[in-house]
Amino acid sequence: TFAFKRLQLLESRFNLHVLLNGDRELVSQKAVPHRDFYNIRKVDTHIHHSACMNQKHLLRYESIVDLRRWMGCSLYDRFIKSKLKSNPGEIVIFRDGRFMTLSEVFRSLNLTAYDLSVDTLDMHASNTFHRFDRFNLKYNPAGQSRLREIFLKTDNLIAGRYLADITKEVMSDLQQSKYQLVEWRLSIYGRKHSEWDKLARWFYVNRLASPHVRWMIQIPRLFFLYKKSGDIDNFEHMIQNIFLPLFEVTKDPSSNPQLHTFLQAVIGFDCVDDESKTDPIRAERGKPLPRPADWTYESNPPYDYWCYYLYANLATLNAFRRAKGFSTFTFRPHAGEAGDTDHLAATFLCANAINHGITLRKSVALQYLYYLAQIGIAMSPLSNNKLFLDFQRNPFPQYFARGLNVSLSTDDPVMLHYTKDPLLEEYSVAAQVWKLSGTDICEIARNSVLQSGFEHPFKQHFLGKKYYVPGAAGNDIRMSNVPNIRLDYRHETLTSELACLQHHHG
């Protein structure tokens, strides 16, 4: 097909470019003082907050020691253990008809502080290939949902204080690394109108604003569960629970100052769930799907239905907020991790960027469209390797060579990564396995900054004053460490491809 031939040509052109200009790119990078891959900005644009730490970090809590204890003493005290030792009598959960203290919870699980280890936590994804249900169970420390509720939830009996503590610890690590930034996902379920108030209060009370962190809201596609439980009547009810509080606080910020403050740190919305599930009800020719108010089935709407109504409400909300001079939100859903390629068609029409996108390899037409539109794709090869696609079959290097707008992200470090620096782990594995050059990984890092929701002044500071200008004209190699030769090649290739398409259309 036309798209297949063009993609093959793009890949061949890139290989030729590297052959002819690879040495020149390396010379350009060496000429830049105080700049290499380690001290350029990298944004983890796809990471879930409750899994943002690795297991060792979850067990550990960095404590401040005085000078008298500095010599010969460990700087670390295990996080969960330290809570168990320092707050054993604190009431942390209501289970089995009674309030339970932290020590009682562990006693009921036949666990002691001595028993806890990375192996006991058992949160690393294993035996999860094509088993999303098993993967989700790994969110439970030691296989216990009550430990997840106590340590990894924002809305619990202790108002998410333990999760806020570990969040501050990870923020401290980010501040020390300086060059790494994250966009953490927090969940709004649409089950209750009060969810936004509780989440904003957790953010505000615990003072979780950071220059290294922006937040995204993920909407799990769990309508069918809430309909069966009687929490909501129809899909419109769910949409109202998600968006009505945002319209209200945009209209009158003084009505909820905490939510108004929180929204200044929120940069976008995500939509998540297992894409491999088939949609029980789908649109057919001549038989449109019901409106949200009429969707009263005890089954989920199809993926594209979710996409459209989230996109439509976000577009309206953004127009309202823009008119009031407030920040706006992007729509960056999970798409193309598994399931039907129709998901990618829906996000091509509705989304600003997507997460995963590995099923684009099955549709050359859509892949070509994503290239032409330069829609951002945050890919997580280590995550895909545990769930849906072996690492060696991942299309990331092919997408990158062809010029798609791809970046690397970690997804769920607590289940997937072994080091204290999961994003660098992701880059290093990709660079080693796929033999990426120094220019390649710096270009991927630059893509991550461009895809991110960090504000314009931040991007100017990270990439240069004219970062938004295509090609070498917008590049400052002193900031990005990406040679002008590489960005000139990317820009010339894209413009020639668009010209070719226009010529064929004419």
C-alpha cells in the first residue's frame, strides 16, 4: 500500500542519514560543554502515582540523622517497618466490622516487621503475560488489599498520609537528580461527586506541589462496576461526577480554593483499563449508540464512546478556562496497548497524545497518519514485555527510525523496575538492546519534554527560547544536546512527506 511504502522509505532514509551523518552528530555533541545525556531534561510522561517508587523505596524511608549518628549509621529506615515501629497503635483501617491499628493489621496477616522484604512484598510483575487481572493484583503489597489501602491510597481512614510521606520522599529524589521530571497519574473514578474535593484536599494539606512534578487525572473505565453497585444511574451521571466540579470551580474559584489550587498543577487527563477486553456493545451502521443519559446497561460503553465524551467535555472545559485566563488540559489516554486498532483511530481524532501505541504496528495506515500528525506516543517497552509484547518484538526502534514522535516512560516502577532510577533504567535497557546512539537517546529525551504538559517558561528553560520552532531553528544544542543535523533531517523529511502527500492528493 501507499502508507507501507512511505514508511519503509522513511526507515531507509533514516538508516542512510545515520550512515552518512552519524560521525558529524557525535562531533557536534562533543563540542558542547557541560552537557550529556545525564544532564539534559527527561520527563516521565506516563507513570502511575501509586506505583511511582520501586519496591526497595516502598520499604525504605530516608531519615535525617544528626552528626553524632553520622559515622557508621545507616541513613535508611525501612518505610513500612518504620511506620509499624513508630505508629503501631495508630488506627489505620476499618475492616471486618471494627477499627484496626497498624499492628493489628499486620498481626491479622501473620506478618512482623522482621518478615518484611522485597520478596515478601511480591509486587514485581511475573506470570502476567496477557493476564491484566494478575498484573493489577500486583498493586497489593504482600498480596493484601488492606496494605494497598493503608499505604498506597489517597482516600482512606488516615486521609492518605502514608502515601503523602512516600510521595515527598520520591520528590526529594527528583529534586536531587535535578534533570528528571514526572507526570504522575491520580485516579478520579466518577463514582461520587465528592472525589475531586478529597483528592484536592490531600494534595493541598500535604503540600505536594513541586517544580519537578505535574499531575494527570486518569479515568478508569469502570462504569459497569458502579452501575451494578447502584452508585450511578447512567453514563451521564458518571460524566457529571467527573466534570461538573471542574466547571463549578472554574466559574467561581473561591467556591473551592483547594481544588482551584490543585488544578494549577494538573496538566491533562488519561483514560485507563484493560484494552484487551472486547466491547460488549458497539456501534453498527444505521444503529447509533444511545446518548449518555440513556446508557443504563450494566456493561461498559465501547472505547471510542469513552474517548469522544471525555474529549468533548474537556474541549468545552478548556474553552471556559481559557476565557477565564486559567490553565487548560490535554487528553492523553492509554491506547494501542492491546485490543482493536479502532482504539487508535478514535485517539487519532480525539487525543493530543497517547500512551503505549504498540498495536500501531498492525495498521500501517494509522501509523503513517500518526507520523504525519506527529502525535506524541509515550512508550513503555519494559511494561509491554510483562504484559502484551516481548521486548525484542517491540516496535519502538522502528517507530523512532521512521520519525514518529516517540518517548520512553516507566508506567509502573514498583512492579517493573529494580533500580532507584527507573527512567534511566528504561533508557539504558532500550539503548543497549536496540543499539541507540547518544544522539538517539537525547532526541528521545527532547521528545519527552515536548510531549509533556510542563508550561511554556519551563520548556524554554529546558530546551531553549525557541523550542517550539520546527527543525534546527528551534534547537539549542547547549540545552538539548541534540545536534542541529538531526533535527534538520527530521524537519526536512516531514515537510517533504507532507508535500508528497499533497502532490498525490492533487
